[in-house]
Amino acid sequence: MTLTAEGRPIDGALGLITTTRLVHPLALGALAGAPERDPIVHAGMRTLWPQHCDPEHGGHLWSFDETGPLVSKRLAYGHMFVLIAAAG
């Protein structure tokens, strides 16, 4: 996921790994005393829940854009990164 400086997603495909790998270190920065990162972390979490979620089958979709899922596989590898992002 690519974000603006204000934490808003930039149009285009959003991949699960990219989203989670951006959320986790920014969340750690916020926990370490950089509250200006909070809006970006919240935007990333709103992308993971509910946008990456698969309401029909559960789990998280590999990628999507404004039209819906691009790759609808739900891989354990991606879910591991969701847990890491949520832990932040």
C-alpha cells in the first residue's frame, strides 16, 4: 500500500504484504513516542480490516483494488504478516 503523507491510500492495487510491512514499523514508531504516525497506522489497519478481509470465506485477500479482489488467494504467508501488523 502506498500512502500520502496524511496516511490516505493512493489509488491502485493494494497488496497484503506491502500493507502489513508498512503498518508494523509505523506502529512501533508510534509506540516509541512518535504520535504523528498514528493516522497512517490507522489508515493501514482500516485497509487490513475490512478491505483485505474476505467476508465470504474468512481470512485476508492477497490483493485488491477499487473494483474488488485481484488475487483472492488466502495464503498462510500473508496471514503471518497480518498477525505481525496487528501486534504493533
